Amino acid sequence: MDIKLKKKASPYGVKVPENKLSDKIPIEPAPLPDKVVIPLQQNIGAPCKATVKKGERVLVGQKIGDSDKFVSAPIHATVSGEVTGTKMVINPPTGQLVNALIITADGKDEWLELDVPQSPESLPVKELLTRIRGAGIVGLGGAAFPTQVKLSPPPDKPIDTVILNGCECEPYATSDHRVMLEYGEKMLRGLNIIRKILDPKAVYIAIEDNKEDAISHLEKLIANSEFRDDFKIVPLKSKYPMGAEKTLIKMLLGREVPIGKLPLDAGVVVHNASTAKAIYDAIYEGKPLIERVVTITGAVKQPKNLLTRFGTSIGSLINYCGSMNKGANKLIMGGPMMGIAQFDLDFPVVKGTNCLVVQESKLREEHDCIRCGKCIEVCPMGLMPTDLARYAKAGRYDECKEKYIDDCVECGACAFTCPANIPIVQYVKVAKKELAKGATR
Ligand code: SF4
Ligand code: SF4
């Protein structure tokens, strides 16, 4: 198979200031929290029901929530201690209120005995999928889609290509970058598990060329491993949103994912670098997903990449980084392009939290559209962002639907480039929510 556009820049998207303040800072474990707040839904799909009760003692890695729905992922305790209550929190991927369990830590960090297979390499595919689901793994690039579902394409949709997404195109974020550098070998073994499950003809590792150290490190690891004939690294020109799945597939393979369809409709499955590392942990070490690397950056004293237990409050992580700089007034979970502003420092880190950016932000006044067409030029999905914003603002949601609003990946490239400061993505989000409720006008 040909790699058509290696090292070329996407004709779409925008060049954004990268601000990778923490890309040279090694991962360190965040302090163990005294208390965790663990939402019972941290993924796209069905929420979990609690499998433990108030007053119960739990161990690290013990399952505390699960669902019998196919598109779901169980949730595990991230500290040892006692379940002391519940509270309602917002689920970042869906924006809806979900129930969360509060666990007060006992400081012992006592783990459940892990079920480590004797010969991980020889586990059958069914067993691999069962273990990946059991570990609660979801896409760690931010989308939080249950991984075993993505690894179970329907039989009439054969997958010929797997792409490991190491682009991390969102400004500021460096968690995947550090995972590739510090856990590269484990990540490659996790990728090999993905390969074993999907049996594709080709496996590519896509990395933006602003991560030269990760590219050369992984090239060396692959050259000295049994994967040397199987995994190919493809450096891509850094341009936002190169890491969006459909952009990546187009740039790497020259394939279009049809409007309203998924990558698997183009014979491709894309997984994130940190997800592959989590698959390694689950299969080789029997570890459920209880922590991830989170970049804390922007207007903080000392940006860091912290290996953080889920349920840790975002405020405690910011304090650990020496607190916010004077004048900082905005906290974004995810990153400035696709992230979600947070208003509560008690909000917990969840599976989809790759980055927390503190900013000194000025209010930008929205003006009328001047029909310059810049937003259309940069949209990686070939949409008409100006129309989407106009219809959404007027509540004409059925017309948003006709303009393929469902295909908007909410990358924010249009809003970034708009000279009228129109918050296009916010309008899109509102329209999508209204459409999901069945509203048309
Ligand atoms: S319309 Fe959606 S996909 Fe297109 S640039 Fe704007 S946010 Fe990105
Ligand atoms: S970039 Fe902004 S001002 Fe220009 S057409 Fe798009 S919405 Fe209108």
C-alpha cells in the first residue's frame, strides 16, 4: 500500500501556535489524592451502574461500576479506601450530568490482586477483547469511545489498515508525546495486540514532525524489534487538526471517509498512542485503566506531565504545578482548540482528560459574518461553517442537519480563523444537542 502524502501538509486546517511548554518534561506521578470523585460515565455510550455500596472498602483496580450495554466500559477504584458518598458531576464527552462515587483514600494504596496471563502473546482474540473491555479501556485521545467496540468491526467491514495516532496536534498537549518517548516499547506491544485482533495488511504510526525525538526513538525501537517488517512510522507536517481521524486517513492513505460514515467504512481503524499503552497494561500486566498522563500547562508556575489517578481534582493538580499565574482566568480541559472550559476546580480528572490548560484570556466580541470564506477554506471536513453557525444561531436546526452538521468534528479551526470572532463551534454544539433532543424548526 502506498503512503501518498508522507511529510506533506494538509491543504485544510490552520497553523496554530504550538506552545508545547512541557514536551521536554518527563512524566512524574501526581501525588496520591486523599479523596477521589469517580463519574460512573467517562465514555461515549452507556453509563455504568455502581457495583459497590456506600461504606464498602475498595482496593485499587476493583471494579466499582459496569453496564450490560455493548457500547460501555467498566469503571474501577483508583485508590484504596471507603466509598463515602455520591455526587452529580458533568460528563465532559456528553455534557450531561452523571452520578459519581466518592472514595475516601486510606493512604495504603492497596491493589486488588491482578490477573496476569502466563502467555499474553498467545491469548485468543476473544480473550483479548474480553480483557480490554474488563480493563475499562476507552480512546485516550479525548473521544473516550470504548476500545473493545472499535476493535470489533462488523464482519462486512474488513479492516485493511490500522493507524496509531501519535499526532497530538492540539496546542499545549504533550501527554502522548511523553508516552511515546517514555513508554514506547509498551506502546508498540499494545499496538501489536491491536494488530493481532484486527489482522490488517498495514500498520502505520502517524506522528507530526514537531516530535522529532519521538520519531527517532520509535524508529530505533522498531528497527531492533520483531515489528521491524510490520510497523511503519509516517512523519506528517504539523498542521492543526492533523490528528482528527478523517484528516489523518486522507493525508496518510488518500482515502475519503464518506460523509456520515466512520473510518471503518474506509477499511481503517485509528487508535491513539496512549490507548495502545493502556492495552499493554491490561494484557501484559492485568492492570485496569485507573490512571493516565495529564499535561498541566499554560499559565501555571511549572508545567508538568503527571501520571494521575482518575478522580483526582483538577485544582489539586494545578496547585502541584505551583498554582496559576497572576492574571490567569480560564481553565480548559483538553486544549484551546477542542477543549471544554471548566468552572469548578473540584472537577475530577477522567479517562478523556489528556491536558489542562490555564490561560489569561480576553473576551472577544462577536461581529457579523463578513462572508470572507476563511472558515470554509480551513474546514478539514469540507463543511460550510458559516452556514452552520448562521442556521444554529437562528435555531434552524433542520437546515444544520442538511448541511451535514453531524460530520463536524468540532476541531475549532473555523472559529480560530474567523475575523468576526464568531464562536462557530459553540453554535454547532448547541445545534447538535438540540437535534439530539429532536428539536427542529
Ligand atoms: S465546521 Fe467543524 S469540522 Fe469544520 S472547521 Fe469548524 S469545527 Fe472543524
Ligand atoms: S470566517 Fe467568519 S466572517 Fe468569514 S465567512 Fe466564516 S463565519 Fe463569516
